Amino acid sequence: MRARFPAVAVGVLGVALAAAACGSTGSSSTAANSTSVKAMWGSQNATRCAAAVNTKPDYPNTIGTIKGGATTLSGAGSTFAAPMYSQWSSAYDTASKVAVAYASIGSGGGVAAVQAGTVNFGDSDVGMTPAEIAASKGPVLQIPLLLGAVVPTYNLPGIAAGLKFTGPVLGEIFAGKIKTWNASALKKLNPGVNLPDEPIAVVHRSDGSGTTGIWTDYLTKTSPVWVSALGGPSQSSGKTVAWPVGIGGKGNEGVSAAIAQTKGSLGYLESDFAISEHLTYGQVQNKSGNFVEPCIATIVPAVDGVTFPSSLNVSLTDGSNANVYPVTGTTYALVYEHQTSKAIAAGLVNFFAWVLTAGQDQNVSLNYAPLGSALQALAYAQLKKITINGTPVA
Amino acid sequence: MTARPASPGAGNGRVLLQRRRRYGDTVFRAAMLTAAGLVVVVLAAMAVFLVTQSLPALRHYGPLSFLGSDRWAPSDATPAGTSPNPYGIVQFIYGTVLTSVIGLLIAVPMSVGIGLFITGIAPAWLRRPLSYVVDLLAAIPSVVFGFWGIFALIPALQPVVSFLTGTLGKIPVIGGVFAGPFFGLSYFTAGIILAIMVLPIVTALCREIFATTPADEKEAALALGMTRWEMLRTAVLPRSRAGIIGASILGLGRAFGETIAVTMVIGNNVLSITKSIFSTGATMASVIANEFTEATEPFHLDSLFVVAMWLLIISLIVNVAGKLAVRRIRGDLA
Amino acid sequence: MATSMLRRHPGQQQPGYSPSAARRTRDRVMTIVLAVVVAIAVAVLVWVLAYVAAQGFKYLSPAFFTHTPPGNPASYGGGYANGIVGSLIIVGIAALISVPVGIAAAVAIIEYGGRLAAAASFITDVLVGVPTIVTGAFIYALWVIHFGFSGLAGSIALALVMLPLVIRATAEMLRLVPVHLREASAALGVSRARTIVSVVLPTASSGIITGVFLAVARAMGETAPLLLTALGDQQFMQVHPTQRMSTLSLQIFTDAISGFQAAQARAWAGALTLIIIVSLFAISARLISRRATITRS
């Protein structure tokens, strides 16, 4: 009688384990067709994407390692860049025994953490507005670290990758005006594809997101329907927008999960998330009228013809290059210009100097493009502005 | 009632020892009462801090404006604009109440049934193991329920909900409440998970309440020739009504506060109230969990504290009401 | 109990009278209905446990407990060593805070009484009902804003969650201690304080430990308050409470909602681990309470 409860508990656990031994139940519906992405694209795209890109730029580190840097650094922000940060901090830990802990909480969270001073550095894909910087503890440097693409990702069993979209059509879908997959606008863009008569499950971000910022920036530029549905250009673009429809996922990670688990879904993801989980994504028509696949070769031209202001904070979407993928962006590391701790300052300079030089060689392994030489030089120059007690660290 | 021991050392001349003992006693007593005071201070501090953090938003937009709008659109907020309030919270209250009510509608009848079975029908050797098994549900952490909900429950629900949207969803007038499409994440899914999480508490309380039925009343019913079910129905249930209501209210309070499992399965649609129970939505707890660490728009964080404040208020009201209702039945102190 | 009479068929008690067939059928039907309801509840429990076990065992291995997650969350391998260690540290500190304060408050409520103690008793019940996300928001405003995200902030939030549970369990136990023990001690000339510390508390100790174990089991499963206080450190092992730390629950949450199959696999193993740990605490609690129950004399 006394031992009854433990016996019962063990018994229930035992039954559970026995049931487990008979195999698991349930499965998440993942997108079909994980065949080579290249095979799905038209030959024109394949040529563009096969074009040689200087994947290992091998930038020289002229700053050198500053002594006395902290051995742990804490950062938080963009999920867009999170996979790259994971890899960078892993490699950096091996190279220099400094642990950089990065929390993937969204660009909004990164900006908030920087403003509150609860982290050593933040990260946001849309940088910080002057108002946000004014609300921080001092001037903030915005350092671009990579180039990446935001891709329309969908879950349609039996439909291959490479569905064609345009900005206006995407705007109407995300505004809730186009509700089913076999709508005429989509059928016109994709003749010969058997689009089902199913509702489109729109997936967007539930948190403050730089990926959202890049995506809505593009929709604002190309879709008047989107702008009017949201009530004007200031409301239709930003880290947070009032989504008229859809499921909210937390982080790129959550959006990727929602897409994988929901048949008929369409969301926007940073391309590495789609590629690493074998989700199908589509092409978007750029300003020159070409339907372009997102890949390293089509991301790099996004900076062509772009003038960078002194803050380096600028939009990279809807580029003018004929071969550019139009929904492209960068990510900005957010670092206070005037540091208060010598160890942290040195640690930050060392880390980001490494990221902007040796680290850039790793970008393509995770489907990000390295910074072009012009932009890299501008970013590197930002590091030299970091001061401690008035004197530059680098 | 608790009895307190008589004070020690009834005067016998060892004055010095008494004085030292009394001093030690005083210090000890003060320390214990300080701890008790700390408990009071904690709740007071919680209320104070939540209100102070919400004050900027309350002052800027006016306290009632939050309850007057169901549109939550932080991107609309500007530092100067005061009307309309972009942080309407009505849809979160709706979400919290809707998911909790769905949970209770499922859990309370089941709990009553389980309670009746355990106290009235099950043989004596089965009672304690059954109680423990149901209690085991309460030990499973919320995040595990949410995880299981996404991967096991939702696929199992798809056919059921497709059937419901196909039938109930077509009925005029109320069909909108049951309309598709159903993407898995929804108020309904959250309600089912809440039902599972609330079941152990309500069952345990129902068990206790049914067990307090005097044996002679039950025997009298049986002596009159009633079947066992009739005995339960006439001797046990009617007098337990108030207790069942109290238990339900306590379960409601528990459901209000549940955060993680709900956040994982409700879909995070914060814009406004969505009509169908099969559509995505948000609750007060889920919007706080999702947006708190990244609220950078003007008055965004302050408005989330307003949500937290209201969540605390309605949870406390419901919990205290439930406790009072149940205390009358159980007659215990704490 | 005199319920043995209840089990005999009602018809046997008054010879010559038995309920109609309709009533008997209804009785049987309702018995089956109630049994089915119980079966559903048990089935749901088994379903949850079986599913978690099935998914979790696919990935669980000794390496899971000794490794941290890989740098790239999309790659397989690694484990939740940092989360497990973090959970133990954060919950440990939370227990160090809440257990002494909780026992002391319960002593005040039961042994000393008075208005303050009565208020504390009422408020303890109120605190049990506070949503843990609100507790997290409170600690954010109180602590994190000034000192940053840290394991310590998480511990304080968890201590607030554990406190009312410890107080309630201790109070129940103290009330069960027979009055004559206290009276005997007083008659021997022992001071009030000494009586409580050396006589009452030890007598109630097993029950108090049970309550503490159950509170710890509850705290280990908490995620919501930690989202706003400890924030988590997915990649690295962190043992200093002044830094951001991960816990098992936070790691499961983060990986469960991510789209990475590899991360989800780790999360299942983590969920299984968490259930095992929580069950261990809960089962130990019951075992302890069984071993030494206070009987009224």
C-alpha cells in the first residue's frame, strides 16, 4: 500500500515507454521536393547562379589583436544573421578562446537590448533610426557584416521550388487580398503549374524583426495595394507592422517551423533557414523585369549604385542591376561608439575585426554573401571610431 | 484553530536566564514576522511596479482607451499621437477568456465524472493510483505540453476540425464562429491544451468535495433502493454544486495565467479579434511573452505592462473568488 | 468506513423490491460513461508521455548530457549540458532564497499568528494564482532594468514562484504537529524559539521537504518568467549567475519553435530529460512523505 504511488508512476512511465517502442505517432508536414535547388530553376537562372563569385575575399586584418580583451561577450538581435553568428562565434572561440554568446531574439529585441545596455552589442537588419539612437545611452555605430536574401517560402506538397512571384502579387497576398493559391494572378505568373484550390496560410513574424523590415520595405516600394491596406508608407514598412492576416512565428526559426508544419503556407524567410531545412522557395521579379533566384551571385549586385550615408544605414531592396535578387539586405552590428569598459571595448574590436576579415570567408557556407570590398572598407573604418575614455581603441 | 503554547519559564527566580531567553525569543519572533511581512511586501511591490511601469502609457492615452479598442498595432504609435490608442487590448482579454472557457467546457464535466468515478464507483484499491495518475498530468511542464501540442495534437485535430468547419461552419448566423480555414494554430487548439492542464486541479478539488459527502446520506439513498448512479446523482452532486463551481473558478484562474503552452499553439495574431475559434489569435500572456523583450516603439513596453497589470487583476479576482468559494466547502485555513 | 454496505446490490437490502430494468440499465450506462471519461484522461496522459518518450529516445544518449549544442543549430549532434547545469544552478539559488523565507513565514503564520501573519496567509494563497509571466515582468522592472539579464534575475523570479508553495506545504505540516509536543517543551522551560527550531520543525521536517521537492519540481518546468529575466545562452556553458544563463526549459522552448529538424530532435530529448527530472523530484517527494507521516495521538 505504501509503495503504491511510485509503483503506479513507474507503471505509467513503463506503459508509455512500451507504447514508444511501437513507434512514434504524428509527423510534421514538410515540403516535398528536396531535390537540388539548381535542377528546379530555369536554365537562365542556373547560369546566373553558377556565375563565379569571389567567395573567399580574404580581407586583411590591419588592426591586429588588441590586448586585454574580455573573454566573454554578450550580444543579441537579428534572427536573420543568427546562423552566421553561431558559426562565427564557434570559429572565433576556436581561434582565440573568446566566447561570444549571441541570443537570436529578433532585430527589435537587439535594438531594445542595446538601448537598455543589457548586452555588449546588438544586431538589427534595419539598423537604428535617429530616434532610436537618441533614446540610447550614446551614439551607436552600425556595422554591416554580411549580405543576405529574404525569400518567399511555401509549403505545397507536389509543387517544386521556383514558383514565380512579383512584388505587387506578394503585396496583395500579405494584405489578405489574394486568398487562394489558384488565384488568377498567381496562375498567370506560373502557367503549367498545378496550383491547388487551397487557402494561402500567410506566415509572418510575431516579433520585432529586421527580416520583416527588409520584406515590408520591398513590398512598400512595389505594391500600392500593400501600402494602402496598411494605411500609408510609414505604417507599411518597419520592424513591426499591423499584419492584416496570418500566423505569427517567433524569429526566422518560428516562421520556418510554421511553414514546415502548415500545408498551403507562404512566408518570408532568410534564405539559409529555407535551404538548411529543405523548404521550397520561389523567385521574385526584379526592377528590370527578370525573375531571379536568390543565390550568392544575385545577392552581391544589391549594393551596385547604392550610396552609403555616414551611418551606413540604407535600404538594399529593389536594386537596379539586371541580375539582382530584389529582396536583399544586410545586418548591422550595433556597438556604442563610446565604450565604458576597456576589456569589452577591446573584445568587441577584436571580434568584429575578425568577422570583417577572416569571418567573411565563411559567409557563403551558410548561403550569405560576403561584403564587397567597398562596403567592407566602410564597415572596417567604423571599428576605428570605437573609443574608450576618448581614445580610439583600434 | 491553532493552539499556541503557554509562555515558557513561569517565574521561578532564574531571572537572568529568562531575560536572555525572552531576548532570543523576541529576535526570533521578529525574524519570523519579517518573513511574513516580506510576503505581503512582495505582492504590494508587484502591484506597485506594474502600475508605475504602465503609468506613462496610461497617462498618455488615457486608462480607459486601452479597454475601448481591439486593435493592437505598435507600428502605428508615434511619440505625440494620443488618439486613437494603437494599443487596444480587448482582443487579448477576448483570447484569454475564450481559450480558458473552451478549456473549462471540456475539463469541468470530465473532472466531475472522474471525481464521481474515483469516490463513488472505483474499488478502494483503485482510488489512490487513479488519483495519482491524474495528478501526474499536473507535473508535466507547460513547454512539453506546447511541444506535444504542435507535433502530436494538431495533426490529430485536423480531421476533427475539418469535419466541424464543414458542418457547423456552414450554419447561418453562428457559422462564422466555427468557420475555417484551420491551420492548426488556433484558439481551439489552445483551449484543448488548457483543458488538459486544468483537469488535474479541478479533478483533485472535485474529489475532495465529493469525499465530504456524509456516508449516511449516501447509505440512506441506497437504502431507499436507488441504484449507484441515482445515489451519486441525488446525494452527492446537488450538495457539491457550489464546490464544483468553486473548483471551476479556480481552474479558470489557472487557465488565465498559462503562458508557454498557449503561446506555442495559438498562432500569435495580435491585430484584432478574429471571429472563428479555429483561427489564430493571441492571449494576454502570449502577447507579453512574445513582444516583451523587443518592445521599442513609443509606449510599447509600457502598454505591455498595462496588459500585465490587467492580467494580474483578473487572475487575482478569479483566484480569490475561487478560493473563497472552495474554502467555504473545505473549511480549511490556508 | 461504513461504505461496505454500499457495495451490495441495492436489491438485496430489501427483499421483494428491485429497481426496474430501465433504471438498472441507466446505472450501468452511466458507470460505463464515467469509466470512459477516466480512461480518456489516462489515455491522454499516456499519449503525451509516450510521444515525448518516443521522440526523445531517438536522440537521447550520454553525449546529450555532456555536450552543448553545436554552433549551427541546423546541424545534428550536441546536447543540452549547458541547459541542465543552468537549470540546476538557477533553481538551486531560487530554493536557497525561497525555502528559508518560506519556512520562516509559515512559522509566523502558524506559530505566532496575529494580523500580519493572517494577512500573509491570505496573500500566500493570492500569490499562488499570479501568472508566472507577470512575475517575470515584475522582476524585469525591478531587477533586469538595472542589472541586466542574468541567471540571478531568473532565480529571483523562480523564488517568487516557489515561495507560496513552500509556505503552504510548511504551514500544513506545522498545523499537524500535536499541541502536546509544544506544551511539553514549554513545560520543560524551553524558550519559544528553541521549541520551534528543535521540536516543531524537525517533527514536520519530512512534510516540509516534500513541499520543497514539489516546489522545485514546479520551478524546473517553468519557462515564462525566465524568458524575461535569464534570457538564455543557447551555445555556451555558463555557470556564473550574474551572466545570462540557459535552462533546460528555455532550451526546449527555443528549439521546439525553431524550424530546424536537428534542433527539434534535441528539444525532444530535452523534453524527455525534463519530464524525468521533474518526475524524480515528485516521486521522491511522495516517498519522503510516505516514510514519515505525522499521526494524531
